[in-house]
Amino acid sequence: MTEPYAVPVPKGYRVGPWEVRAPIATGAFGSVYEARRADPDAGPDLPRTAALKFLPTGTGTPRQLTHLRELIEREVELHRRLKQPRLIRMYDTFTVDDPAHPALDGATVLVLEKAEGSLSALLTAEPRPAGGPALLAQICEGLAQLHHAGWVHGDLKPANVLLMRDGSARLADFNMAAELEGTHAYTPAFSTPDYTPPELLWSEIGERGRRIRPSADVWAFGVLAHLVLSGSFPLPGGTPTARRDAAAAYARGTDELRLSPELPDVWREIVRDCLTRTHADRVGTEALLRRVETAAGTTRSPRLPRALLSRSRSRRTTVLAAAIATVGVAALGYGISTWAGGGTAGSGASGGGTGKVTAAAYGAAELRTDKGVPVAYRRLIVDSAHDCVQEEVTPALIAALLKAESNFDPNLSDPGAGGEGEYGIARWTPSILRWYISPDGVPPTATPEPPLTPAESIPAVGRYLCFMEPRLNSTGLTGDRRVLLAAAYRTSTKKVNAAGGVPPQYRDYAARVAHYLKEYTPPGEK
């Protein structure tokens, strides 16, 4: 570590099924560590690695503990109630019971989805990232998910946007988040001045905290968008204090908003409509999302272009650029922290810009565009793989499985297979599809009826594979784990585990999947 961690945790320390491996980041009151799942039988749906956020709720002064517990309760409550693809995931929470380690005894531990870096680190390494528009579309999508669910983030800034291994973005650090009560929510009187709207800079603080509206997040998004696209803040000043004063002068009408000439016209209008003098004049979140998606050139599940991710030969070791892995990531929302993760990376060409990514080229770094995967299904296949945290679930695997199941035939109908029948591009049995058809994990009341569309079937394949992967034995199985997943899709994880690999009656099927998996995987991918 380059500096003392707020919560020192030794390597190898166990919390539930998790074993601490390496430090990631620290803030004033808490620290984050990489952890691996040491108990394969505990939590079969859990990933192999996670981020453990240690908050010392068992030590400190009464005032500190009251403040810290309030922040934790906010974050935990949001995680428990909202499961959205653009929000960092929380898998579990623990309270440490360890009198032998007084600094850890009583600490609260959040088990979170592990990120590879942050937007803050990316902007330090590349002040105007070429993939900025697509990244902004993801961030805006996350805000729309929060606001639609009735929550305000309250602290949107680059350090609280995390970048995942596959290049996608997640909103994080919800300890300032609050649920709306009518038009307002109430949050602690803490914020980052550069991203705080003028009406909140000197707002009255009541017993429940500061009143905040979703429009505060819209202002913060406007500042963030200006920074990502131009490399500068939209308000003048060399320090946060100077920019805060400039925001106040702008709100009073004594100064004008002078946006960077580097902003494209379409983005200039978006940023201007986010940064209005009063909250009432700001663009609404849903309208903002539509405009941002149009400006970014994508209207469905936008993702940071894979060119911003360096690639090694193993998907398992993929990391962000070395500068991103060593510059800061604030995983706690308490200011700039130290990113202690590592890894080497190649240069990789940057891509993106504001041009529309065609379906034919979408995900080309992960799925061959010249091997017969129908263009109409490319985006569905790539996005479905990206929505899974299990690294074995790749676009090439989903494409190979669909090829082996139906030869990409969306109209496949086999009413006699298995009694109930199998239908569509993924040969789903409707009663099984029912459990995986919904992105929020809540099955519909009625069983889906044929015809089953690719839009329903392909994302469900990704969810089903993601569900099954942790249920395959971690040891004792022979063969490519991705092919074993496909075999489990055709039969079950129980039968694959019992056979120690692909069951004999499914070896021809597995061989076809293996053939197409190799064919659809681009050079350099695992």
C-alpha cells in the first residue's frame, strides 16, 4: 500500500465465504479489498471474486458511528431494493464478530461487484476519452433507472462511476442516495462542490438533512458530460471554491454560462439544458436519456467501446489501461482514494466518438463479424453476455450455443421434444424460459407461449448461463468450462457435475459448440 488504509485488513482474512486478497481503495472512514470466494459450496450464485467494503461501525466516537451507520443504511437499503443493470451490485452484507481484532470487530462489510477502475481514473489517464459519448449514455441510463425507481443519487461524480471488466459502466456509492417523498428526498449535508447545483450550495439544512430533487443529479450529469467531452469544467475557476463562486454568480444572473467550444453542437444543447439556473428549467431525466442516446449514436444498452479496454490473450486477465489501474478510484465516496490494483496492458486503439455503431460491427472485439453470426442478433448476443458477471459467459459462447441449438433459426418449433416442446432460436422449453425471461428476476405469472422471439430468448440464454456457471463444480471437471456450460444448458449442471464433464450422450452436441466457439472467438480472445 502507498498510504495507510482506514481499515487495515490482512491478506487471507475471512469474512463469511470470502477471503481477502489485495487492497483496492481507501477513503477517510472505510477501505475496499479484492476478495475471492474461498468456499465453493456457499452461495452458488456468487462470482469468484468481489470487492469487500469494510466500514468500522464497531469503533469510533458516538458521533462518527451515528454518521457512518446512516450512510451505510442508505447504501444497503438501495442495494436491497433496486437491482438494475447500471447500478453496481451488492451480493451480501456481514457484521464482523472478531474480538481478537479490535479494529475490525463490529465492522460492517458490504460484498460488492468488483470493478476494474473508475471514470475518475480514466479521465486522469485520458482527459477526453474517445468512447466518452457511449459512456455518458450508460451513466444517464443509470440515473434514469434510479429516478424511475424513486431515488436520487445525490453524489454523481467521476469517482462514483465504476468501469467493469467488459467496459460497461455502473453507478456506485449510494451512501448519499435517498428515496423520494413526493418531489423531494432528504440527504446528508455533504456533496462535491463541482457537481452540486447552485440551489443546494447554501441551502437550509433541516433535522432530516438537505432537501434534494432529481434535478440535482441532472445538473451533476451536465457537469460530468462537459468534463468528459471537453476535458474541462463548465464553470470557470482554477479551484473548486472558485468554480463554486462562479456557479453562484451564474445562478444570480450576474454571469453567463460559457461552455467549451470543444463541445459538439448536439452535446452543447444537452449540457446547457442540464445546467439551467433554476431546477425547474432543467430537462427531465427520461427526456435527457433519449437525447443522450441519440447523441451517442445508440438507443439500446450502450457500452463503453471495447477499444478502451486493453486486451491480453486471456479474458480472465483483462484489465483497464495501466494508468487507470494505478491512478485514483474513489470506491467509497469519501474523496480521492488510492487504486492499488494492477496489471499490465497494451495500448489498444481508441474508438467510439459520436458515430453510430452498426449492428454488423457491434462487439467485434469479442465476436467475429465474418463467420456467419446473423447481423440481426449481434447486439442481443453481445449485450446478453455483458449483463453477466461470470467471465465464462462470452458473446462467442452464446453465439456458438445458438448455432448448435437452432442454426440461428428464430422460427424453430419442436412440439414433441421432451414432452412440452422446444421453440425459437435457443430451443427454449416455455416453462423453463419463464424463470429467465425477466431482467429483474421476477418471473411472469403466465408461462410464455410460442412463438418465442429472439428478443426474449437470447437475453434469457445469458441469464441462464450466468445462473448455472457457479453451480458447476469448481474442481473435478474436465474440458473447456464454456463448453461444459453449454452442455449444462442442454441437460443440467447436476448431470455435468456427476459425469465429471460432458455426459457421453451430449458429446456430439458439445463438440459442435466447441467448434463454433473457436470459430466465433476473435484472435487474441481466450
